[in-house]
Amino acid sequence: MTWLTSTLDGLSTVPAVEMELRQGHEKGYAYLANALEVIDDGQITVDETAPEQLEQAYPKIQKRLDPGEAEAFVAADTTGGTLVTDDGAARQLASAYEIELTGSIGLLVCGVVREDLTIKTADDWLTT
């Protein structure tokens, strides 16, 4: 995650995604440790208000997306941020709400363009 946190400013996530990462790590997905480390040390903040905002202001979104995508959608919409997701339903809703959007490929392209990643590294990461 070092390249991501050193390249992009203002990174944040939401409680549901943090929980998914922690559960995955506990189940043996050791590679998630890097993501948890940058959350724990504050390089990526957690928008703790997203679940309440989702429930109060976005009930239809809550029913259409899984918890992680729904909370991330709300956080991006309320802060004017960029939603990073590869989920098709979340991408369609983000487009409908005119929320800036990118996915895994977009992040990798950004890393290559900024010369933080080699094309080979980006290709390798894309296939993992």
C-alpha cells in the first residue's frame, strides 16, 4: 500500500470495508495486513459517519448494494470524493449520481502514469 498512500492524498475507507479486511485477514489472507496497517496508522482514515448517513439519507442505496459498497458510495457522495470500486451495481449508481469513479485498473494506471509502478508490476497486481 505504500505506493498508493504516497501517491494519493486524502484516502479514506468506511467501517464495513475495514471490517471486511479484518475478517479476511483473520481467515488467513495475510496480504490484507498491509491494508490494515495503513488504516491503523492513519494513512487511510475511516469515515465513521458513513453507516449512519447511509441509514438516514440513502435507504434505497442500502438495499441495492452490499454494506461496503453502500457505505463507500455514501462517503464519496457526501464528501465529493472518488468512489473506488469494481462492483458493477455500485459503478452504475455512482454514474447515475454523478460521483467520480475509478476501479482497480484506474488505480494501477495512475501508478504507472506517475511512475510509481512499472507496467510489469501493474500487470502482475492485476492478475492477483
